[in-house]
Amino acid sequence: MNALVAAVVIALAQVETPNGVPAHPGPAGETGPWQLTPSVRIDRGREIRGRGERVTDEAIATEQVLWLMRQHRANAGEPNMFMVAVAWNCGLTTVLESRVPVSSYQFAGRVMNLVEKQKETQ
């Protein structure tokens, strides 16, 4: 995993859980610091276990970011982390169909601002 992916994973948790305390489960069953849905937990957890690695929320979040990057590359060309953050928020299909709500762009902007702050402190 590269440093940019790691920084995005950290920033996603900071935006999803701004006060450090995970919110109540979301309408789609999202839980934890990354607000992971049950389907993401199952799908990415299976991939991680298949490699013989320990399944944690951070590992699932990282695997989801990598999966979004692969899917974006396969369907729409080379991904950038801003669009990965958009897809994290509203779903890959919504991005690929160009139906992204403004709130998802705002979410991604907050994520990328935090990534830039992380770079400045390193």
C-alpha cells in the first residue's frame, strides 16, 4: 500500500467520524469509524481472509479504497483519489453514471483537504 492510499484511509475515518466516536448505524447499516456497510465488510473481509491476513476495520477500509481504484480504472480510466473519495461516499455506480450529488463532492473535498494536511505534517 502506498502512502497516498494510507493517507486517504485515515482521512476517510476522520470525515466519517469527525469527533472520533462512530455514529449510530446508518440507514444502510454503516458502522464503525469508516461507516462500513455490511456488504463491504463481507466482500472485503473475505478477500483479506483469503490472503491469510487479519481482518480489521482499517484493513477493510484500505481494501475498499484499493477495490474502488481498480474498478474505476477498469470502467472509467485512471482513478484519482478525489474521485475514489466521491465513490466511497455515494457509490461507484453513481460515479460511473455521472449522478453524483453535490454533498459527495463536498465530502471528497474534506477528505482531500485532510490528506494535504497530513502531507504538510510529515
